[in-house]
Amino acid sequence: GLSSPSPSLCGLGPSLVLMPGLPRLQLRSLLTRRNLATKPSYIQDGPPPGGYPEVRFKKSIPDKGPGNVALILGLGAFVTYGWYFTIQSIHMRNRIKVESYDTRMTLLPYLQAEEDKRYLEVREIMDAKEAELMKDVPGWTPKSHTFETVEWMRPKAMPY
């Protein structure tokens, strides 16, 4: 017979390997229902006579804070307040932009007149330098330009 079972043969794990010398049939009889159902040699703790006292599990925490309706109304008031001041700031910013644009359009003729005056002064200096440089060139007329156009065009770059 098989006197020392291996864990893989009986499928009960390595703890039964510590009991060498027991035949396989005796090991199985140790684990049958009849042997497990017998009264154990120890005394198990149980409930006290009359049972345990009742466990109180009801919620006894008082309600604190505002209710749901108050929270929703508060949130609505807060959002309305924020949108009101956001729209007010957008209107203020637009008014400032319009005022700035109007100011620039009012000052534009004066600024253009100053720029035209500065341009004429620089143009006179450039014509004087051109006349000085080209005085020895035959056939050169002062203030004559290479390209003559019908309408006046602002120069692309001016030396300052």
C-alpha cells in the first residue's frame, strides 16, 4: 500500500506530509463529516445569557447648515452677481475703446500736419545734399526724380 502520501496524490497540500506512517485511508477518515461533526475538545465562547444588548444604529446627528433650496438660491444669486459685474466691465471696456478711438481720430489731422512739416524739412535737406553732390554732373537738374508719377506717393523709407 501507500504509506506516505504525497501532496499531489491526495490534493490536500503539504501539511499532510508531516504525518508520515499513516495509511491513506486513515487520513481520509480523519477528514470525513462524521469526525468533523463530533464535539470539539475546547469550549467556544458564545453570547451571554439573554443575548447582547440592542445596537442603536439610527442616525442621531442633527441637521446642520442650509437646506437644498437655500443652497440653490444662494448659488443662483452668486452667479447672477458675477455675470452682472462681468457685463458691466465689458461695457466699460467698450466705452473706453470708443473714447480712445475718438481721441485718436480727433488728433489725427494735427499729427499728420506735424509729420508733413517734418517730411518737408527732411526733403529740403535731402535736395540740398543732392544738389551739392550732383553739381558737377552735366545735364542733371536739381529736384528732378527718376520716376515721375501723376499722383503724389509717400516714400517707403526716409533717412532720419
